[in-house]
Amino acid sequence: MWSKFKRTPVQTVMGHRLPEPRLTWQAGMWLVVCLGLPLLLLGTLIDLAIQLTTGICTGLWCFF
């Protein structure tokens, strides 16, 4: 089970060491766009539905 988490040996191509994979800024931005924005939109729609049905504002915009 833990064999998946072992580090792979350093790979070389013609004597040059390849850099290890890493999280880039572009990948982080796509993570925010693909996960963060839909969750924010869903939360906003739930807050709006609660406000329309009960008349009580539960959203962040209530503080402004």
C-alpha cells in the first residue's frame, strides 16, 4: 500500500538530471478556477435561496 508514496529514483537523459514534477502557479490557478469558483457560486446560490425563503440574510454581503 505504501509503495505508491515512495520517491522515484532520479531520472537522467543523456547524463542530464530531469527536474522533479512540481505544482506550478498555472496549476494552482486552474485549481482555484475549477474547484473554488463553483463552490463559491454554489454557496452564494444557497445563501440567496435561504434569504428568499426566510427573509434572513446569511450571506457575506449582509455585512456591507
